[in-house]
Amino acid sequence: MVKAFKGRLLQNLTDAFELPADVVLNLPRITITGSLQMLIENHQGIIAYEPEKIRIRTRQGETVITGTGLKIDSLFAGEVRINGRISGIEFRHSRG
Amino acid sequence: MLIRELWSYHRGYVIIKVKGTGLEEFLNRAAAKGIYLWDVERLSRELLIAKVSIADFRQLREAVRKVPVTVRIRQRVGLPFWRQKLSQRLVLLAGALLSLACIYVLSSIIWFVQIDGLERLDHDFVTGILQEAGVGPGAWRNSIDPREVEKYLLLRIPSLAWAGVRLRGTLVEVALVEKTEIPDDEQLPGDIVANRNALVTQIIPFAGTVLVKEGEAVTEGQVLIAGALDPHMPSPGDDSGRYLRAAGMVRGRVWYRGFGEASVVSRVSRRTGQSCTGSRLTAGRWSWQWGDVEPPFRQYEEEVETRGLVLPRFGWELPIRLETIRFFELVTETVEIDLETAKEAALRRSWEAIAAKMTPGAEILSQEVDVTTEEHSGEVLVRARRTVEVHEEIGVFRALPGETPEETWEGSR
């Protein structure tokens, strides 16, 4: 209850001061180059990694990338770069 | 991405094979530890390949200790590994360095000298001069200054007009241009003299002192343009005066006389068709002869054919000769031609007599022909006298006696 309130407050503050949401809210910042490359900053780990489907944990839940020949080009704490033929991106929001 | 490849190659990395059930767990833990993984490829459910730098790999074992995976090195890539391998093979390293040093040393030595542009100069002579200048196979490249070598060549070989020296790797290219030399006998001092008796009409002097005037009659051998700077010098051989090579054109009128005669009746010898043959074989001091060796005719013509034996292989002539002698009987006949034909023949002969003396291509100013017919002991003779006045070059160069090319003093300098 408290956490949810804090989240809403931060959201409102961010909107009010036009602050970058990824910095303030620790939200993932996703950059997609065509359908070949995808850069996810502020991720919180890999849940599953298969050549057809990669699930990545983020602050707001889970980001699911589907495609073929998916490959983790590089993996850092907080940054993951994915190469391959990307066909779909899905955001699954956690209830929290 | 090329930059990343090069950088990681420089720093060294390993390709690892991760096997187990918690592959995602492995990735997350590694990432959480700040370990950089790249080119992560999942080959199957329980198998994953990734690349990790050497520095990170050491931390990797620590980081994934609790994860149910096994990490194996599949391949070591990069310079650090090469360095390590080489440090175990010092002889190989030394050999590589030695061969590099050899290439360096050998390529800083001159191997070849190429000389172009030789016409009259001798190749070996120029090679010798180049050796003196320190240019030759085996010389150090650095010790050669092309400009200095060019200067030296020009100093040592006076007949050079230009010299170019260029270093091209281990080759020295020497390009030479020889002076176009005036032949020695064209540099001798001397005079222009008349080569026949004439009346001077035109003098165009190029060098020297003109001694005659236009309209003057000159005799053969007379000096027309003197090479002496002071023409009143006591004697041409006197060293006190300088002599140069006189040059110029002198034209004059020259008269030629030609004479030709022809007889109306002419005697012609003709072969009768009778002939005989004799042979003589000579071997050293002995000789054999057969056939008609002595002529059986009162009037005859003789043809001798000599054949020697030569060994073609060695060019020796054996002292054996075979002579074949043929005699032809002759008969003299009197042929009469008409007067006009005889006149033409006389005129032609008189012209031929002049043409032999005249400069070819001389300009004919006038000519006179006088034809007479004479009765001479029963024979009729036609005589033609021809006088031709021509305008032609009469000056020729005559070198001073006793002059050698070294003592030449050229008027142009």
C-alpha cells in the first residue's frame, strides 16, 4: 500500500518536473534498431534465454522479446544488448 | 563492432562453455558481479557459449560457485596467450627477431648497380669510377649521397653532360647523358683556302679573318679566310699568336675546259668465236700443264680462272692450284659512223671531262662549245672544245700542320 503510493507520487513528480522517467523511476530504457538489435538499459536480470524467446526482468515487470536467432551480444550489470531477428516485444506488468 | 573485436583481442579473452540447468541464473549472477559477457549464444537447453575477458574470467568462478553449472574454457583468444606461448619458445622468438634483423641489414646494402645511357663510355670504366665514389654492390645504402655521387661522376668523367643517381631499394640507378662530342679533326685550327683558281664572287665568313675581296682572282691553295687572329703574324706555327678554326662560305666563278674527240672511222676488236683452253695444275714447286697453254692466235684475249683448295673448317689454303686458261681469237674491224654521231660523241666526251672536275650541283653560268672536223692521215676526226663558266663553292678547310686537338683553342669560348 505504501509502496504503491510512493510509486504514484514519484510518477506524478516526474510528470510535473518533466524528469526522465528512466532515471527517477528506475524504469528500463529500451532502444530498438530496426528489428535487428535491441538495447535494454536498467534491466534487472535475465529470466529465460532461448534463441526464440528472451525474458528480461525489469522494474515494471517483465519484457519478453520473441524472434529467431536471438543472441545476447553483450551482458552487463544494468545493460543487455540483443541481436537477432526480433518479431515481437511484450511487456508483462507485475501486480506490484 | 570491429573496435570491440580488436580491443578484446588485444586484452585477451576466453570462450567459455557453460553447462547446467541454471544458465539464466549464471548470466544474472555474472552481470550482477559486473562481469562483462558478450556473444552469448544458447546452443541447447543446458548449453551456452559466451566470451569473457581474462580479467573477468578469474572472478567468474567465484561468482557462479553456487549456481549448478560447470564452466569450461573452450578456446583462449588474444595477444596475452600468444605472448605466453612465445615466452615458452624463446628460440622461435629469437629466430624471428634474427630473420627480421637479417632482412633489415640486407636491405640496407646495395646489391645492384644499373647504368643506363652509355654510348661511347665503357661500362667497366664507369663501374670503376662509381666504386671510387663508394657506390657498388656491398656498399651501405646510408653511406651513399646521390647528389654527391652525381657531382663526382661529372668531375671524373668530363665527357658527361648530365648524371642522375637514384636509390631504389637495394638498386642504384645511374642514368648518364654523354656530351655530343665534336670529332677531334673538326676542332683543329686552320684556314679556308681556295681549292681551284677562281674569281671570288661572295664571301660569308663565320670565323676567322677574310683575306680576299669580292671580285678578286685567287689561285688554288690561296688562303681565303685565315684562322690566325692576326693574319700578319710571322708564321702560322708561332706560339705567340692564337689560331682558331676558320669557317665560312666562299663562292666564285670558275672556268673549266673540256676536250673530246671522236673519229668517224673507228676500229673495233671483236671475238671471232674461235677459242681454245689450256690447264695448269700447280702443287708447291711442281706444276703440270695440258691443253693449249700457249696462245695459237695472232690477236687474242686471255681469261684465266684460278681455283685453290681451301679446307673450309680451318680456313687453310692448300698449296694446290688449278688454272684454266682460255684464249679467244680477235679480229679488228673498221666501223664507219656518220658525222653527226661522231659529233655527238665528241661533245659528250668534252662534257664528261668537265663534269669530272666540277663540284656536283654547281650553277652553270655560261658555256661555249667549239666543234672542228679534221682530216688526219685519211681519218676524219671530230674535236669538241668546251668552256664552262660555273658559280660554285671554292673554299675548303685546311688544318694547320702539326696541330693536335689538345692545343685547340676554340673561337667560341
